Amino acid sequence: AFDHSSLRWFRAFTCLTAPRGLPSSPVQHGTISGDLNGLLSAPSWRTAIRIAIEREKGSHEFYNQAAKIARYPGTKQMFEFLAKEELKHRRILEEELNKDYSKEM
């Protein structure tokens, strides 16, 4: 049986605590002039991946905690699955971060 009370808790909690993504781009703030000055201060792709890795770690921990407090086996299983998915995402990002793209040029 699916635990709808846990799902309601999950929705409420994630709406209140979920990261809202990376800071908005310089374009959205109107800081880029005709010569694209704002792009010079944009974070590197490595920084973006590091941020994503940290978010995957946080998501993994969140789903693990949710699995621990789930009342029903089906709900626990769902959160455990989601936690494992976050580990996969983290590994993919770490592999990208560790690639040496200078060898490909």
C-alpha cells in the first residue's frame, strides 16, 4: 500500500527546503552589455559541476532520511530508490569533473 501521508509530507518538505537551482544568469539580471562583460564573471563549468555534486549529496541524504521515517514499506522503497539514483548522478558528475579535456584537443 502506498503511504499518501508520507507523500504529502515529502511534497511540503521539498517545497520548503529544495534548492532553487543555480543563481540566475547575468542575462536575467541585465548585467551583460553589448560586449558581454557579464560572462567574464560567470562560474566555470568545474564550479557548476562541484555545485551540482553538493546538491546531489544533499538530495541523497534527504531521501535516506525520508526512507528512515517512512511508515510503509512501499514508501520506504521509493525513497531508497531515489537515494540510489542520487548516488548515480553524483558519480556521473564526479567522472565529468575528473576528465582531462585538454587531451581531447
